[in-house]
Amino acid sequence: MAAAKRLKRVAASQPGFLNLKTTLDSVDSSSSRRKRVNKNKKKNWNKHSDINDVEDFLEDVRHQERTTGGLLSEKSDDSLFFLDVGKPEKAEQKEEVVVGKKRRGKTSRPLRIDLILQHDSLVPPAKDVLAYQQPNAKKLRRIAQKAEQLAAKGIVTRRQKRLANRQPLDRKAKKSVTEANNNPARDYYDIWGQESKDSSDPWYLQQTGKKLVKRPEKLNDKPSVLPAVEVIAPGGSYNPDFFSHQALLQEAHAVEVQKQKEEDRIERQLAVNQDDKATEDTILKEQVEGLVVEENDEETAPNEEEDDVAVGAIVLAEKKTERQRKREKADKMKEQQRHSERQQINQQQQLFQLRSIKASIKQQEEKTNQKQKLRKANQEAQKSQPRRLGKLKFKPQDLEVQLSNELAGSLRRLKPEGSVLKDRFKSLQKRNLIEPRERAKFKRRHKLKYVEKRAFREIT
Amino acid sequence: MGGLQKKKFERGSATNYITRNKARKKLQLSLPDFRRLCILKGIYPHEPKHKKKVNKGSTAQRTFYMLKDIRFLMHEPIVGKFRDYKVFVRKLKKAYGKTEWSAVERLRENKPTYKLDHIIKERYPAFIDALRDIDDALCMCFLFSTFARTGKCHVQTIQLCRRLTVEWMNFVIASRGLRKVFLSIKGIYYQAEVMGQLITWLVPYQFAHDHPTDVDYRVMATFTELYTTLLGFVNFRLYHSLNLLYPPKLDGKAMSELKEEDEDDYAMNSECYLEKLSALSASLSRVVSATEEEDAELDQFPVEGEDTEKMEAREREQKQQEAQKKLFEGLKFYLNREVPRESLAFVIRCFGGEVSWDKSVCIGSKYEVTDETITHHIVDRPNVDKQYINRYYIQPQWVYDCVNAKIRLPVEDYFLGVTLPPHLSPFVEEKEGDYVPPEKLKIMALQRGEKPANEQEEDEEEEEDDDEDDEEEEEEEEDDGGNDEEEETEEQNLKTMQEQSSQGKSLQVKVTPGKVTVENKARLEQEEKAEEKRLAIMMMKRKEKYLFDKIMFGKKRKIREANKLAAKRKAHDDAEKSKKKKARK
């Protein structure tokens, strides 16, 4: 090291040496008065001799070594300078074209960015001592040695024994909990065979909310008596019998006719009434309105005035005399007596009408019976009908039907009609398991704003 | 009087119902969650009798639930899971927003899930309850298993549905329970008898999907979620009832047969087993190794009177069923590539037949086309290039019609290129006096063991010459009138003769050898019975007589209508025939 240092110093002292930092020169010139100091003591040498220039110089040398990879003065001129001869134009391009052909083979050439970033200082990076050291190396080595010895002897330590005896961690148990319901490999078991395990106290279970509440019996009733799968009519066969096919077509036709009727009805209601349309007559009348004075108006006017007068009068009733009152009372009494007598006679007469009364009662009973039956039948019929469960009414799906010319002769050429998915969905609705719904419509929260782009506006 | 004033809508039906929105708020669930919960727990909306009272005076249409039902829902542990899930989604969103991937992973791992086992047990306390409700589950699972694996629903659900349906089909095959099949334009209807329950389900045709937009997929997926669980448990129980292993294992023998070198071409190793199961060609292995089950015979009880008739009828039915179960036993089928493989394989195997197909169609084929022992080759194209002599080439409808008729139908009507007889619905059961299509009559005659020689002759004759039309008509009329008394037919004969003579045709006058009228014992007996009946009618009271007449009138009207239809049909057939003839000329 020392030799190298000296060599550098020698090199630096030579007149050709270049300083990297230009500030060094200015320091020397600023010395004013020399201080007198005894230089016979080593202590004073250290204290008062100026070594700044040497240190600066050494710093500069180190700096150069660090950054440029050696002393600048030792480098050749070619590595430091180049001759600027303007743009290297076509000659170089041609060269590149030539190179371009060979390019494919030259993948190993380093990138320019890597070249720039390459470490080119002469000073090696500092060594990381810790990377080579292992903490507790001595201890570990000792333990390993001991373990080897024991193994050679065939002795198993207590620690090892405990490790071996430890139960393996049950990872599977946790996984089964998180298994999804639709896992295609899930397993089933006999759910009806085993009785529920009532190990713990029912009171405890109930209080902690772990006991399942008993399902009410009523919930097991089905909301409709319809079967789950309704088989299509025989006309819906892929190769149907002629008549059953016709019957199915007839049915589908009836449905269509009904629909058409409904549509027509609405159309009719919406249509403009012919009487409301303006004819030439009415147009003329409108134009002439108010120009021609009719005589009728004059005649009707006075009548109205008379009516108004009549409304205003109040007719006062005259007072009844005593006699009149007495007579009225007597009449009333008489009337009442007659009435009661009549009733008595009627009742006596009913004794002789017993048969007819009996008959009428019987008739009535029959009537009520019939009505009851009818009502019951209606209720039964209602059970198989879809109920009104929400905003929308149940709409049966379109009948699946194939026209005579659509029928396929063979199974291969059959084109399936309708969709099973829709059939199932409608069946669920029909059996009152779900309420009929509409697909939610997309609603825009804010209105769209239309703005012409400037570029577009300039064109138009 | 006095006392407190009664407030409106605080008692009676108004307090028994609750609107959907209120119920939702009470349970603290979002609407989709609430809907899902209701479907899973089997709680359905209810239409109150007096809506205005329930709706507190308003007549707006609302969805109502019973308040007690909603109170019952509040105890459900799944509600808590739904809330957990909501929180989970919120956390996940947040983690995503912050791009904290480790957090996302951790959350994903601890995704809250739930099981429906306890709900199944609660809704179907006994196995038989579940079996009665299995129709819906089957339909839904079969439907979902045919879905394309696009984003419409979870792929896992589709896989699970496929697995369950395959298990179900294998069970039906093992139990030989299939009864009816109906090919409709919508899909294929199957009916099977499982533990005495008739179970009907609908299977869509393969590749026949357009996704309708007005169906709520979320609701359907929820139903499927419940039904997959239900079907799984039912399958388990059914397999064990037959001593089959569950999850199903292929028979060892069959397994080795199916082992092929090029298995990897069909499916990945993980899917291979399910694929083989779903091929339906191999039988399943049993817990108790295949002992030939002896057919359990019906116990005989000494019975008297009317019961004996019933017993006999039942016995006959039993016998018929046994025969039906062995319908295709001993037959070897080969499916051409254009026929629906799964359906046919399922049906054929259900009745004991052996079935195979081309190797490239599906895994699990047992023998090649070149096998000499094949008895039936099912083809659905006009002709086949290379035909073997010792097998029938038939159209697929034969298989289904045989199943519905419960006998092996003559194959002639189903040969290649022949116009098929109509495929009748087996789900229609005609009452007495209803119109029965002639094809069905034919099949019924075959079932009774009669030979349809008459009609065949007829066809042949007709093809030979057209001049004998008149005679044929007579014959046919005789056929039709066979059920009625002979007198009527004679009358008709006379009538037709008269008509012919009036039309100017020469009567066929023949001298026929006389016949000795044989005293028929059976006939005498019948006459006696008829006489007795007539007397009984005469002895009736006026009221009863009136009722009786009414019933008889109704019956006659029905018969009249049926006759009308039959006549129409005949006219139609004749027209068709003449058309054909013209075309031939």
C-alpha cells in the first residue's frame, strides 16, 4: 500500500499532473502572515505544519480513482477525447444496415445503459463481513457434534421423542368447514338414518340459541295441488298422432284468438269516434257561431225568471183542530186492531198450509246445499289456480306447439320447441312457490348530457 | 257502553300477515338474500283472503307472508351466515380497492360458507317425504347439468348436477325402475317407479339451449342449490337400499373390460371415472357381491269375494311388470353415431339390454360394429352403406315405443326409411268410451296377444290392386263394429248394400254355402245376463231410473263423439292413402 501511495505521489508531483478539482490552486494564494513557531518539538510539527495541500491532493487522487477508474493523467488521449468532425452521415447508416443483417446473432452485446452503469472504479466495494458470519456458529457446531455422537450411540433424546410423539396438525378438519355447498366432490351420508345426537342439556342448547326450532307442521303443506311436472299433451309428441296434434293446435289457436280479441278491443277503444270528427257541417257552424242571432233564445229567457220567483215562497200549514186529532187517533187504533186480527187469522190458517210450508223449507234447504257444494267446488278449483302474490299476475307461458309442416319425420331432425328452463320457472310460479316478477329495468340516475366536441363543431 | 276505543288493524287478519319489505327489514337481509332464505326454508308468499283488511285499508297489490313464518325464519342459523357473507364481500372489496393482495387471499381462504343438511332434515323429516318431492329436484338437476359452462351459473354447480344425475340414472338402471318414456318437442319425459312412488322428470334434449332472458337465474340457482343437496342424500339412501356402494363404483369385471390404452384421449384422469359412469354401459358394484336376487313373490292371503278379483288384477299387474323389466334382456344393441346416445343407453340398460356405440362417440363402448352377436342396430338416417344380415336396422323410436307398450313391438314398422307410426303419449289414460287412436288399439291388441294379421293383409292387398276397395271397406267396418253387437253390423251391411245399389253399382250377388248355427254357450250366458239387466232396469224406482238414464245418456254421448272422431280419422287415412297412390302413379 505504502509503495503504491508513494508512487502516486511521485506521479502527482510531476508537472503533467492534472487536478480534477480546480479550487485547489486558490487556497495557496491566501496566506497572509507566517506564524513563528518552534519546530524543535514533534508536537509542534503536528500542530503547526500545514498538511492541507497534501490531504486535498490525496482526496483528489482517491476521487479520481473512485469515479473515473484511475488517474486522468495516466489515461491515453484517445480515451478522453474524440475528434468532432460534424455529423457522421450516410457512411455510418450504411454500416448499420450491414450490421442490421447480422443483428440476429448479436444478442450477447450488452446494452448501452448497462455500460454506462457499469462499475468502473478501481476501489473495490467494501466487504460485508456479516454475510460470512453465522450467529452462534460455535454453539450450533457443538450441538451438531453432540447429536452426531448420540446418533452413533443410538440414543434418542427426550426432545426428539416429544417431537415424534406430537400429533400432526389437523388441517383437514378446518378445510371441511369451509367447503362450499356446491362442491362437486362433496360427500353425502345417511341423513334420515341417524338420530340427532342429543348429548348436551336441552335447556343449555335452548338458552344459547343452538337448538333448532321445530318446524310448524303447516309449513309442510304445498301451496298448490298441481303436480311438479306436468306432462305435455299427447299432441306435443315429436311424432304425434294426427288427432291429438290437431287438438293441441286447436288449443293453441284458441289462445291466440283470445289474445287477438283483447288486442282488437284495445284498438277499438283507442280509435277516434266518427261522431267526434269534424264534418263540413260542423265546421261551417263553428265559423258562423255568434253571427246569426236565433229567435229561440228570446223565448226561453222569460220562463226562467218565473221559476226563480216560485222558489222563494213558503207554504204555511194550518193548525189541526181537537176533533181532527181525536179522529186521527181513533183511526190509528182501529188500523192497528185490524192488523193484529189479520195476523192471528193468518197464523191460524198456516196450520192448514203445513205441507206447502214444509215443501218450501225443503226447497230452501236444497238451494243452500247446492250453493254450498258449488262454493266448495269453486274453492277446490281455486287451489290449483295460481294466486295473486304480488304486483304482477301470473302469465302462463306460450303453448309449445309445432305446426304440421314443422314436424320432423325422425328424431335426428327434431327441432326442440320452447325452453325447459322457462317451463320450470313458470311451473314454480304456477305452483305459488315464487311470485311472478319482472326483470328490473335499468334506470339512469342522472340524465345523459350531449355535448358537441369542439373538433366536430368546427367541421359543421 | 264505554271502554277504550278499538283501533283499526290491530287485531284479526291484519296482524297475521306481514309485507315482504317489512319481513326483510325484520330479518335485516337484502332482498336477494331474503328471497334465497325463503326458497331454502320452503316459506312461500301467501295471498290473504281480505286484502284490504290486511293491507291496512290500501288496495295496492303487495306480497304478503305469514307473520308466524317470518318469526320462524328468525331462528335460522343460515341468516347469520348471510350476514357474514355480506361483511366478507365488503372486506374483499376494500382489500381489492387498496390492492392488498395478501389480504384478498386471506379473506378468500376464510370465505363463509353454509350447509343445507339441517334444512333438508327439517323439511323432509322422513325419507319418503323427500322421495315424493324429488320430481322437481330431478328436473332441475338434469336441466342444469346440460348448461354450457359459461358465466350463467357456477361451473361447480353444473358439475355437481351432472354427478348427481348420473348417479340417479345408474340407480334407475340398477333397480330396473323405468316405466314410461315420452319424446316430446320440449324434452324427454321419463317416469320411474322408486319404492312405490311414481317419479316423473323432464330431460332437455342435448344442445337445445337458448337462454331465455325473462327467467331469474338467481332464483333457479337457489332452487338448484337446495335440490342438489336433497338429491344427494336421496341417492345415498337409494343406493344403500339396493346394497350398492355409494359413491358408485363400477363393477370390477366391467371395470377391467372398459380399461383401454387410449383413455387419455377422452378425458383427464380426474374426470375419467365420472365419464365412465355417465356412459351408463357398465353395471355397478355391490356391497354384498352379486348374488342373483330371487324375485320376491307376492304373499298369498286367503281372500273372498270381490277382493279375489282385485288380488288377481294386482297379480296380473305384477307379472306384467316383471315381464316389462326383462323387456330387452338378451338383446344386443348398437347405436349409430347420430342417435341420442345417453337417452337410448339409459332406456335400453333399464330393461336389461346390452348396448354399445362407436369408440369415438363416447368412452365406455363395449363392442364394435363388426360384432356378429348384435341383434339390433339403431340408425336414424335413410340408409346405411354396409348392412349385416343377422341384425335388425331400426329407428330409435322402436325402443321407446316398446317400453311404453311393455312388449317387443314388431320391428317391421320401424325399419330404415319407413314412415314411422305416431309416437303416442304413455301418460294419457283413456277411460271407457273415450276416443282411442287406432295405433293404440293395435298395440293393445298386441298386448292381449292377438296377431294383427288382418291389417297387414289389408295393406298388401291394397298395394296389389285398387279394385277391391269396396270389399275392404266392408272388412274394415266389420273390424270397427267388432265391439258392438252383431245385429248392428248386419244392419250396417244392409245399409251399405242399399247405398251401393242406389248409386248404381251392381250388387255382388253370391250363393254362399249355408252354415249350421252353433249354439254358443257363452253367448247364451251373455244373453241371460243382458236379460237380467233389463229386468233390473225395469224394476227401478222412478228417481233411480232418471239417474240411470242420465248416466247412460252421458255414456252414449261419449261413445258417439268417439265414433265421430274415429270416422274422421278414417276419412283422413283414406285421403292420405289416395294421395299416396296418386303420387305413386
